[in-house]
Amino acid sequence: MTSTAASDMQNILERGFVGAVDATAEPYQQESSRHYIEYSVLSPEKASRSCEESQTTAEDTSAIELSLSAPKIVPRKIASLPTAPHSMNHKLIQLWEGRVEEIKEDCFAAILTDKTNHNLPDESAEFGFDELNITDRALVRIGSLFIWSISYEDGYGGRRTVSEIRFRRLRPWTKQSLKRVKNDQEEIARILG
Amino acid sequence: MPEAESEGRTVVLVGSFNPAIFQPMWFVKEGLIRNEEAESVTKNGPKLIVTSDFTAFSVEEGFQFQLEVRKDRFVITCRNPAHWQLMLDLVCQTFEILEHTPVSQMGINRDAHYRVNSAERWKEIGDLLAPKNAWHKLLNPTTRRVMIEGTRDGCTAKYIQATVEPSSRFPLPNRVLSISTNEHYEWAASNTVLNSVEILKSNWDDAYMFSKALTESVFLFGATK
């Protein structure tokens, strides 16, 4: 399997693979003079081996009793790796990319490019600021790019139609970026003579 | 052509990474995701893993994506077509910030899951992609997975692998077929990530269109109705 195929990782996610967390000692149980210390597993690879071991170790309780001076790593399943909610499915109906052309008091005007049907001409539209997520309002500037999408979302509650405006979070050009572009231009000019 | 039950895109980078960097709040601090999206990671229970060897989390509100980073791999997946451009932006912006990250391989991947209407067609697809004549020594041979490798016109990818198998997102007895593509790029010497970012940007749309056409043609192959 190719090293960049995601299917192996996806399979791991969907099996609820054991995750890794920071190595912190937690007091597991205190009984009379005995202290049980449990360490979290440090890596998925170690967890994989350790889970197989722990299933046998957990049933043999005498092996779990430890002294404080020589703690034994007793791995446990900490958490499943996060997985995308299987219940949510998205079907894209329409997608435009917009570019802000004018900012007014309570709305902004934009040119929309249809990304679902590339044969359609650009259109202009106005959007109210109250249609935006509060944190996206700070991103509205002349020339800012955004995605306007209309999708079906299928979840546990059934199907709903969702219209969403998301501003693209593009960082401004840095001096280094400009320098790289300039260098590329000079190289191309040199090649073309 | 039936609608896909589910469709996702993934970017995989193979190189040298510091997993501990890729915490949700780092992305917020760099202005790449919203604060509430980072907060959604742990909203419904612990779904965040951050160590020096491995980081993984899933954003479940707003721009929904899954991220996993190991020391040698960076994998990001998004299953909402409306947010695929956002995922591309996130990857490109991240590695324009971390511009000295060495990267030797990249995968631009897509997976799509299609429901097959009948048991007969389910068997027919398996037999068409992997004829059973050669396997007559086996009793009840069944196709479990087919992987084919090739290239596409005008693409500098080393290869494109297409894989067809029963869907793990909609496991048996559902008759849902997973058809996935992996467009694999490789560089002879260790390379900074900026080259990968440029290739990713320039191939993002074409990789999707090709994958979609390929998966649809495979799904419809030999269909008589």
C-alpha cells in the first residue's frame, strides 16, 4: 500500500484505535499501604502492543499490584481516536466563490463565481453582515474571498438544507513570499531569455 | 449515476513533523480556524490527543475536519464538500508558516461510497473487476479488494492508485462500495514543503475531477440498466 494512502489511517480510526496521551502518572487506587500507579500509553505503536498485553494482564490481578519504587506500566485504553461523526453526511447542492467588491454600512457587495457549474457567468450579490459568523466579520475587506455553499446535511435529526458563508483565511503576503515570487519571476525570465 | 452516500478528501504529507505543534489553539492563534471550532474538539468529551509523537483531533462544528500528525506523517481529512477549499487553504497556509518542513511525499486522496441497488449488481461488479476464472480452485471466490495503479495526462504524480472494496463506513450487510483514489507524489531528495504546497494547489481541482470521473466510470462499468 502506498505510504500516502489514507485508507490505513481511516481503518485505524474506525476501529477505535487506542489513542496516546501525555505521560502523566495518575493514582489509580489506594488500598491500605499499596498504591496502584497507572501510566498512560505514549504512542499508538506502543498502545497496539500494550493493548494486546493488557487484555491478558488485566484479568490476572496479582500482576497489577505494584510497589511505588518499581512502577510497572499498565497501559489502558485511554480514548478512541477522534472520528468524524458517521451520522452526518453532506451533499453539496451549490457552491460559489465570492470576492468582496464594496463594503457598505450593514452589508457588502461581491462578485460570485459559480464553482458548481463553470459555464455560468459571474454574478453580483449583496450579503448582510448579520448573515456572517461573528468572527468572520473581521475578515470582510475589499478583495477578501469567501465560499458560499448550499448543502443538504443528513444527520440523526433528518435532512436539513444549510446555507453557509465562510471567508477564506488567507494570510497576507510576507516579505519572504514576495521575495520567493520575485526570484521565480527572475528565473523564468532568465530561462525565456 | 447515483449520489455518493459519503465522499471525503484527504491530504497526506510524508516528511518530518513536530506533532506537538499542531494543536487546535495553534491553528486559532495563526488565524487559520475559528476559536469555537477549536473549542468544539473537546466539547463533547476528550477527543484531543497531543504528544511529542502523535497529535490527533477532530473538529466537529463549523469547518469539520480530522487531523492526525505523527513524526513522519501529516494527514488531514474533510468529508464536507463545501469545506474542501477551506481544507486546502488550511494545509497551504499551515505549511507556508512552517515553510522549512522537509517533505518527501504527498498524497492527494479522495474516497467515495456508492450504494449498489441489488445483490446481483454487487456480485457483478466484483466479477467484472476481478474475473473468477483464474480462481476456480477456490470455493465461493468473492472479490474483497481491487487496486489498480496508473497515471493521468498532464500530471506529475508518480502514480495514481484506485482501490475498490466494500465500504468500511457502511459495512456489510450494506451493499455500499468504496472507490478511492490516491494521487501519489514523490521527490527524490528531501524537499521543503513549499514545493508540495505549489503542486497541491495546482493539482487540487484536476485531481478531484479525475478521481470523480474514474470512480463513476468504475461504478457504472458493465451496468446494463
